[in-house]
Amino acid sequence: MKLFYYSSNASMAPHFVLEEIGKPFELEYVDRACDRHKSPDYLALNPNGLIPVLVDGDLVLYETAAICLHLADTHPELRLAPELGTPARAQFYKWLMWLTNTLQATLIAYFYPERWVDAGNAAGAAQVKSHAEAKVGTLLDQLEAQLDAGGGPWLLGAHYTVLDPYALMLCRWTRGFAEPARQRSILGGYLQQVLARPAIQRALKTEGLAQPWV
């Protein structure tokens, strides 16, 4: 398998999962600073020009959540997702979709507010950014409520799944907020538990990221 990645990008969650699986894989750095993600060879893999892409044999797969789900399903012995057809699996789907479609989408609005206003509308972009940060705060409330209700130590309760590295990635993106995820009472402890996993440590070091990691 080969993962096309950029440090601290949305490729981080699949990178975490690949390290957790523990089988050989390749990393190919896609340098966004040089617009490598817009090059013809990369667009042939992902026409959206977004990172990550996973190549697994003849399969070329993009979208972070899809890659994480594929990795969980192709390595069932690791129990990185609950069994098919169970209520736990349904909850897993809900939270995976929530992470990518709700929390991640709101974070994208925070980091790229100019996408949602006319060109040159700095005041409008600032308003989008402010509203997105406030919305992320309410979403982190939901995440904490789930952790509290589930009894921990992981997002779905007793078993570590791909939801946990995904949540870590997104919570890391709040580190520049006025109230980052790490400062919350429940989320702060949870994030430290995820960070303590050797697979997470390996990926963070490989990506060359300086501490603090969240």
C-alpha cells in the first residue's frame, strides 16, 4: 500500500491507521507548497486535487473517511471497526460520518473562509471564520458528551477504532483556537490516551511534527 500524504493534513488519520495495522506501506509526500496536489499525475489519482490518496494494489481510493473504513474492513482481526450488522457498527458509521461531514467540514470553513465569500471580501471571510470557530466549540461539546456517555476510554467505549485517530487529527487542528480541544477536561485526557499509542507516536515523528502535538 502507498499513502500520498502531506504533514498535518487530512492524510494524518490514514497514516495513524496504517501504523496501527503494522504491515509494510509506503509514504509519498505531496508538497502542497509547490502545488504538487494540482499536478496532472496527482489529479489522475484524485481529480479533486485533495490529499490523501491510498493506492492498494489496483485500488485507488480518496476521501479520508473512506480510506480509514477500507483499512478497518480489510484488517478485521484488529477490530478497528465493530462487526457488520451490529448496533455498534451503526454507531460507528454515525460517528465516522459526523467526523468527516460535520466537524471536519466546519474546520475547513474556519481554515479557508475565503472560499465562502466573494473575492476580496475580507470582512465576510472574517465573519465566516468567527462563526466556524464558534460552531466547532458546540461540536466539541458533542464529542465530549459521547466520551462521557460511552464510559471510555475510547470514542465508542471499550474498543479502539479508526474513529479515535480521526478524532485526534481533527482535535489537533483546533490547537490555535481560543479554546482548543486539549484544554477541555474530558477531551484533554482522551487525546493524551490516543497520543500515547505507539502507532500514533511513530506517525507524528515520521511527519516531522514538533510538540506539542495537540
